[in-house]
Amino acid sequence: MDQLPTAFLPAERAASDELRRQSGIVSSLPISSFFEDHPEPALFVNSFRQIVWANAAAMHLADDAEPVAEAVLDARPGEFWGCIRAGEGPGGCGTSAACAFCRIGRSFRAVADAAGGPDGSRERAYRECTLERRRAGAVETLEFALWMKPVELGGERFNFITLKDISTEKRKRVLERIFFHDVLNIAAGIAAWLDLASDGREDRACAPQARDGVDRLVEEIRYQRALGQAEHGELEPEYAIIPASRILRDTETICRAIAENRDVTSSCHVEEPDFELETDPVLLGRVIVNLVKNAIEASRAGQSVACSARMDGDRAVFSVHNAAVLDAEQKALMFQRSFSTKGSNRGLGTYGARLITERYLRGSISFSSSEGEGTIFRVTVPLAGPAGRT
């Protein structure tokens, strides 16, 4: 049988009769009884990456109330847990271009590659993994530590997988990084201006600069608090009807100094006569500011960043453009919570932008990136009035 071409892992699957036979092997052995009530998700997966057995915790993670034997047959982990990438490839989970950067898929590849070696039977994989799935109209991020080991049961080879939820630990790491890096930098800037003022140098210039630093510090702390509330479903937006120019004006004010420090030109403008939208101006403003900051930081000296707003039917579209081009991994992982192009343990910028836009601003966020075009992020939210509320 010809193999279906894919971008990463093979697409072929075992037939239904074979899956039921394999499921019967695992279910009849004491090891399945031992892990049935284990508090963390556990799976047995065949050589085609299809789940042949899952414990109650794994079923709960999948929000699946069907009997185990029927619910898991033919499903791969990404399909079982609802990964947003699972349907992109020609053969489902593991077969798309984005799957090449999935650490679950990489674990399967590592174990499979080692299977033919002299010590293949002892090969195992441990990785911190992220899975994104859509729930209630917004993307939910799951972060966990995955441990995978090949085992032989009833004379056949399976992969045994366990998961441990590390979402709280990962978020704590990211927040510590933000507060030790971003907030500390702002506080250091405030201290420098106050030192100048106390020495009697440039005292008139120091007051507004220090005040601006305090405002940025308070804004950063408030945003991180709002992001935490958003993740727990506790954020309550305060909608108001505002002109699009207000968002762009505030963005330009906040980002001007950042752009000047990097010798980058930034501009914000409405592409047509000003128009109104119904939104939470603080939340939307922070989404746009974060995207503009990212664009500035991705730009080289002498390049430019442009932020604009336009109407598209009953929606407002904010666009942020810069000349840099994203690589394949950046495109695949752009909105994941712990991924960042700025270094390890960052990554709340675009993740937070998507979370707030989709879950609380009734909007959507997308991007495109290519040679000649550069990178453009687009945030779409409702206009003001009855048409925008549909």
C-alpha cells in the first residue's frame, strides 16, 4: 500500500479489527488495572500512534463520557484531546507542518528512531509539552510534562504515556520572568530619573519622565493581573463606545520611546475617516500595544513599524506591520503560552493577546508572514451599534 505523503509523521493507521484486538491485549493485563484509577492521564498507544487504552483521568481530560474501549479506538493523542492542529495534516494528528514542532510528535519520533538501535528497548522520552484546543469559542492551553516509554505486552510493542499537569508551574516561571525583567527595567528607569531630580539636574524634564515610568509600571501590573483573571474566567470587561483613533493615539504615545531607543520608526493611523467601536478600551489597547512592541523588538535599526485601523463590514480591523519574516517554528508556535522569540520563560505577549481578544473582546486575531510582505498581525473586533453586536 502506498504511503500518504505528510509533513512529519506517517499517516497510516491500523484497521478497526486490529485496534480492538490490541485494546483487548492491554485491557486483559494487570498493568491496565493498576493505572485505571491513577490520578494522572495514562495511555497505551500502538505503533501507528493510535490509542488502544486510556485511563479515567485521560478520558476526563478529553471531556469524553463514552466507554473507554469505543472512545479511543483510531484516535491519536492530538485528536483525542482536541488539538487545534489535529485536522491540518492529510492524515490527522502528527502529519501537518506544524506537528514537526509539537513535542508530543517529537517524542514519538525519538522513540521510533531509537527502536531499531542496539539499546532501543530502553529508549524513553521526557518533554514539557503544550496542547492547544478550542473551548467555548476560545483557545484553551494545556501544559504538561509527558513521559513516554516503549513496552512489550502480549508479545507486541506499545508506547506507554503518562502526563503531569505543569500549567501552574509554567505560568509561575513566566510571571517571575516578566516581573524580574520587564517590571524591574521600568522601575530602574524611574529610579534613574528620580536620581537626576534629586541631584538638581534637569529637574523639569525628570518629573514627566518619572511619571510616565510610574504609569507604565502600574499598567504592566494591572495587565498581568487581568491576564491571570482572564485565564481563570474571572475577568469582567468594561465596554464603552470609543473612536478607533483613541486606541492608536494611546499606542503611539506608549510605544514612541521604545521605538526611538531602537532607532525604529513607528506610526499609527486610521485608514479612513475616524469610526467608533464598542470594546473595553483598556484591554484592546493593551493587545495592540503588545503587538506593536513585539513588532518594534523584531525590527532592525532603520526599519519601520506601522499600526493602522479600518472598517470591514460590521468589524474594526487593527493591523500591525513590520518587515521581519517569521520562520516555520515561530509561525507554528506563535500563540502558545510559553513560546517566545525573546528567550525562555517569556511568551505571554501573543498568547495573552489571543486569549483576551477571543474570550473577552468578541474578536479574533491572526497573522501572515512572508518574504516581501513582512509580518502583519490583525485584530478584529466589533464596531459600535447594533451591527457590531451580532
